[in-house]
Amino acid sequence: MNIFDFNLALIALLPFLGAAIAAYSAKFNRLAAAWVSGLTAFMCLLLLIPTGEKVFAGETLTQTWNWLPSIGLLFSFRLDGLSLLFAGLILIIGLLVIIYARWYLSPKDSMGRFFAYLMMFMGSMLGIVLSENILQLVVFWELTSLTSFLLISYWQHRKEAREGAKMALAITGMGGLALLGAVLMLGHMVGSYQLSDILPAGELIKNHDWYAPMLVLFLLGVFTKSAQFPFHFWLPHAMAAPTPVSAYLHSATMVKAGIFLLARFFPALSGTDLWMWLVGSAGMITLLIGAYTALFKHDLKGLLAYSTISHLGLITLLFGFGTQFAAVAAIFHIINHATFKASLFMVAGIIDHETGTRDMRKLNGLIKYMPHTAALAIIASLAMAGVPLLNGFLSKEMFFAEAVIASQASIWAWSIPILVTIAGVFSVAYSLRFVHDVFFNGEPIGLPKTPHEPPRLMKIPVDLLVIACLAVGILPMFTVAPILAVAVDGTLQGDVPEYSLAIWHGFNLPLAMSIMALVFGTIVYFKRHWIISYYEHHQHVDARRYFQKIMANLIYSAKAITRKFDKGSLQNSAFLTLLATFIISITAYWQTNGTIQNLFGTRDWLPIDPVSLLAAVLLIIASVLSAVWHTHRVRSIIVVGVVGLIVSLTFVKFSAPDLALTQLSVEVVTIVLLLLALFFLPQQTPEETNRIKLWRDGLFAVASGIGVTILTLMVLSREFDPISNFFLNNSVPGGGGTNVVNVILVDFRGFDTLGEIVVLALAGLGIFALLQNLKLPQPESNEFGQNWSQDRHPVILQTFSRLLLPLMLMVAVYIFLRGHNLPGGGFIAGLIASVALIVFYLANGIEWTQQRLKVDMHWAIGLGVLIASATGVVSMLVGFPFLTSAFAHIHWPIVGEFELASAIAFDLGVFLVVVGATVLSLVQLGKLSQPAGKETGNY
């Protein structure tokens, strides 16, 4: 196996590693983050090139590793012409944006944070376009929403950035949920979540009863991400992001994610009237709204944002036509739009960077001060307008040709060429405004800075993109034709139509439409002052205001429902929860023809022995006392400990020593936690004075207890087939261990355990972050007015803790190593080691201990999650499902027969996370203690 056997996974995942390295390297040198990001993108390109050569040879590459095959979730990647095109755009434009951003960001901006976010977004986009499994695709889809939220809100001190990020996350997050529903339905319809099975199944999908609802959900995901009407309004507000973000996310990548889905599923979902009406209508409306509104925006990025919306509508409309030639034109325009729009956003950033404003009413005559930038902007703008000999002209001609063909479909379709020509008119007008109002039209007015050319390296990315606009426009057959051919083949999955990239096709109707757009667009531009004045003197629909009103109403409704059912009372919440459980249980019982007579089953009940009866009585007494003595902290802790001890003995009685060990360890850790937390709370809990509430809660508690008892007896008194038989029969042959509980945790339910330790790790880190730098003065006396002892670390406790620490850690190691075949395991061993370390901290003080035990628990948590995850990844790399364990019996000299199981590595990860999260949380809680008048605590 060599690197090219899993290079697609590396291409998608390497940026996430680059994000971590970029964030860390910026601590030492802020420019290192840019270098790391650039090298990461370049390495991904190097990995893509040799694989791309196979795609040009006609292959479709798939690389798959089993993850959760039982539910159809595979870790699977695909590279065909379409994914190669998008991966190339993501990486090439991403690399140019990285170079540009290095010069754009100011010394006050955090480069580590910016490039870490950018790398995570790059990896998310690559994951979308390279995914073979559509469930995996949805995961990366949601990651793009999250990472774009971070990028849009990068300038957190600006309100518009925060508001724009929240709006984008809300809209695209809603679409992500809809897409998830569509994907689940699609997988059920086809019987597979693999694109290799879905794309050829077009007829099956379109004839299925679920086609219509599935398509609606699918298009909701597409339209929200790609800013299609009526969800287009979020994109202009996302322009509060730094310009490199706008150049990358909102012209070349994120907004193209929905377009990518239209292209990817085009063979399977298109060709129906519903597709044409939904996709075509949304595309046409978006095309017109974006083109019309762009002309009236005074902000450079605002103009470009609405022009982006318009061009995205153009591409969507082409896919809505549903023909193969229209798909060719759409793919071609995706390429062209990415080049000229990314370059224009960068130009807008240069102008803002060097003049201090983006207001076109102030930006006049900049060609004298920035001639190089002006030349780049003019070429890119003319490409956007569709002027001949530039790349935008070629794909626009294809678009007009398809509009003419579509006009023959029905009596009403004659309006299509007229409407798209009108959109072309406004496209020319706003393109001319971008050029003339900024670089000509007199002298600058009140600029914050004296305009000048930016640093040379800042212009290089724009130079390259503009050269691409020229090269494709003049020599399309020698530049864009090969990649377009393989991209079209990957989109249509074969049966590619004949098409021509010739610059001149003779005088025809599409050319006439182009000429009309150029002429009337120029006229509209020169009449712009009157048109803009008319526009500004009339009220327009403010989608943001409606969105904010909807969100405010949703929040108000949520709060109202919460106040209705929560009321800030634990008793009320418990009452509603138990009442709902009671109603559901009774309803389910009576629906199965249950009666009072057959309330219990016919199974024989176990005899009651005196020891069990005594334990049950003690458990009841301790439970009651915990409620009666709740106003006294120490008494409450003692009786709660008694409850835990009896539960542990119950586990022992029923031959569950692992659970008993876990329960005892948890009890010790919990008591330490309670003692540390209660130390800062009031000495006593106020007495309840409302006797009616006390009787009400008491009666309800008794009724709930009786109900749960009856429900338990109803279940246990009936014959049932427990799932434990499967685990008992397969523990040794399947998991290689005689300790069934441990085998379940690290093998059969290993994915659950991995999720649990991730949650535990996040909880530990969250507690640390919340309590960091928080100082609370400690109480000077107890509830009886007696002063606390000044001997914070008694000598006897210090001595014994230092003697017992090695022994306790040795016990933890012993419990860990025996866990696969005897009671023990990583979780129990982790709790024992945590108790040992916490006792050592308590006995000797935090500062003294940390000077001698120089172990950063953050690293323990991270290493634990990494090791546990790596065991799953290794199993996938050798062709087995995620977290499949392996074991073998080997013979060692002297030791003899010895079992070696891969599960021990996973258990080691569990051990490290448990120790790290527990010790980190409790030590941080202990640091809150400080004597009155002192700055630091040493509890």
C-alpha cells in the first residue's frame, strides 16, 4: 500500500491538520500561519495531480473504507471529472486567496485564527466534492456552514459581522436539515447511500412515490446554500467578512456547494416537470433580482454580492432547463464565474485596503493612482459583462442559446429569452458601473487614505486569475476544453452531447441577444443617476427585517413555551416528565389489550433472602433520609454515599463486578466533587415553608415510585429474550475477551464509547474554560460559626498520600491490563488513577503537586481521543469496519501463552480521557478556593 491508495482521503483531511498547525505556529510567528496554510493547499494539489491524470484517462476512482456498513455509512471518496474540477477550483483559488490574505490582513488581525478557519473550510468543501457516500457528504456540508460562520464573524467586534454570520448559519443550517432528510429518503429509495448506486438509478428515483417530497427537501438544501430565491438575502450580509473570505466563500466555493449538488445529482433527479419548474423558476427569479439590485448598490462588495447571486441564478436556471447541453453551459459558467468573480472581490479588497473605503460615490478616478489594479478590474469586469474575447462571453452565449431552445417548449416559454436578455442588460450596466465609477468619473472625494498600488505580491493572485479570463476567452480549446470535457462527462455520467467552444458561430439569435445586452446595458448605465434616484426614493422589501422578525417570533415562542412548562422549578419539570411517562405507559399497555388481571406475567419470582431484604430496607431508609436531611450538606452526602454503596452491592449480588467497581469509583469522585462545590454554597438550605407543596410533592413522589416499581415488575415477570445472550456467545470468538462488559465497551459498542469519551473530553475542557481565572473567597467558618482549620495540608495526610500514590497507580495499571478478560478496564482504571491523583492534590496542594507532576491534562485528553480514534482508523485502513478489534494469542519466552488485543489501545484512550477530564475538572474546581485577602489558592 502506498500513499496513492488513500490520497483522496488525505486531500480532504489534510487541511484540517493544516488548520491545527497554522493556529499553533502563529503563536511563535504570525506569518507562519500563512506559510503553513499555503503549503497545505499546495500539498493537496500535488496529491490531486497524479490521481487527476487517471480521471483524464477516463477512470472514475473510488476509495472506500468500512465505517458503519450496517446502516450504509462508509468512509468513501470519489474522483471523477466533476469532483476533479471542483477540487481544483477549491485548491487553486484557495492557494491564491491565502497569498492574497497574507498581505490583506492587518497586524491587529489574528492570522492563526483566520488561517485555521480557512483551512477547516477548505477541508469541508473538499469533503463535499470528493464524497462518494452521501451521508458523509452531509457531514462535510454541515461543516461548511459552521466554518463559514466562523469566517464571516472573524471580525467579531463588528456587529454587522456577527449578525451576518448568524443569518448565514440559520439559513444554511435549516437547509442542511432539509438536505439530511432528502439524503435519508434517497438512500431508502435506492437501497444504498453510495453515489455509484444512486446516479444510475434515475428512473427508479423519478418513478418513486417519494420523489416529489425528496426533491423539495433536496432543493431546500441547494437553494439555501447557493443563495437562491427566496433565500438569497443572506449572501449580501455575509459581505461583512474580510474580503479574502468573500473572494473564496462567496464566489468560488461555499455558494457553489449547492450548485455542485445540482450538477452531481443531475443524471438522477433531472428530466421531470417538477425539476424544471422548481429549479428553473428559482434560477430565473434569482437571476433577475440579483442583476437588478446589483446596479443600485454603492458598496463595491454589495454590488459584487448581488452580481454573484445573479450568476448563481444563471447557473441554476441552466440546470433547470434539464438538457444535456444546458448542463455543459452550466459547468462552463461555473469555471468562468469562479475566475472573474474571485479576481473582482480581490480587487475590491485592494481598493478598500489602499483607500480606506468601498463607497463608489467617493471612489472616482483611481486609474491615475492605481493603473495596474485598474487594468485588472477592467478586464475582469468586462468578463463578467460577457464582452467578446473574454471567458464570460463564451458561457453567456451558450446560456442565451439554451434560452432560445427553451422558448420552444410552450406558448409561455417565449418570455425566457426576453427575461434573460434583460438580466444581461443589467449585468452590463453594473459591470460598467464597477469600472467607470471607480476608476474614471472625475477625482476621488474625501478618501480616508491617499490611494496607491498595493504590494506586488498582493496583486499576483489577481494577475493570474485575470490572465485565465483572457486565455479562456481567446484560446478556449487550448485552455479550458480538456477540464470542461472531463467535468461534463463526470456530470452527465456518459452520453456527452456535441458542443463547440468556438468564439464565432456566425450571426444568430444568441449573438443578437448579446449585442442587445451590451447596447442597452450601456444606455442603462449612462442613465444610472436617474434610475438610482428613482430606486432610492421608493421603499423596497427588506428581507433581513422579515428574517429578524421571524427569528424574534421564534425566540419569543420558545421562551413562552419554556416559561409555560419549566417555570424555573425542578419539581414542575419532574412532574411533567413523569406525567408524560405515565400517560405513554398506560396508553401503550391498554393498546395491547392489557387488563388489570394480566398486569404481571407468569415468570417465577426470585425468593427474598434476608440479606437482600436488609439491603433494600437500608436503601429505602437512605433514600428517604437524603430527602429529609437535604438542608444539611454533610449528612446528605453521607446518605447519598450509602445509596451508592448499596447499589454497588446489588451489582455484586447479580454477578456484575465491573459495574460494582465502576459505581464505587464514581461514588468517590462524586463525593470529592460535591465537597469542593458545596464548600462555596450556603451552609444550609432554606427550609420549605409551604406544607401544601410538600404534601403534593411527597404524594407524587410516592405515586411515581409505585408506578416505576409496577412497570419494572410488569417487564421482569414476563418471558423475554435478552440481548445479553448474543454478547455472551460472541464475547470470546468475536472480541477475544471473557469480560463481556469490557468487550461490549471496546468492541461491540465501541462507537458509542468513542462518542462518550468525546463528550467527556469536551465536558472537562468546558469546565476548565468556565472556571479558568475565576476566584471565589472561601468561607471563614462552618455552619456552626467555627473557624476552619488553618492546617490546610496535614502532615499525616501528606505522608500517607505520597506513600500510597505509587500503590494506587499500580492498582490502576493492574485493573487496566486485566480488563479484557477479568473485571476491570480503561474506564475503571481511569477512575482509580483519578482518585489517586486527586487525593494527592488535596493532601499536598495544587501548586506543590503541579511542580512535581508536570503532566498537562489537556494533552492527556487530546492524546486519549486521538489514540481511541486512531484504532478505528487503522481497522478501516486494513479493510474492516471502523473500530473493529483484532486479537491473537502469541507465545513469549518465560511469559508463555499471551493474548494480544488491539482493543487495549482503544482502552488506553478511554483511560487517558477519563483521567485527564476528571483531574482537570476537579483541580480547576479546587483552585477556586482562596483564603480571604490572598491572591492565589492552594487547595
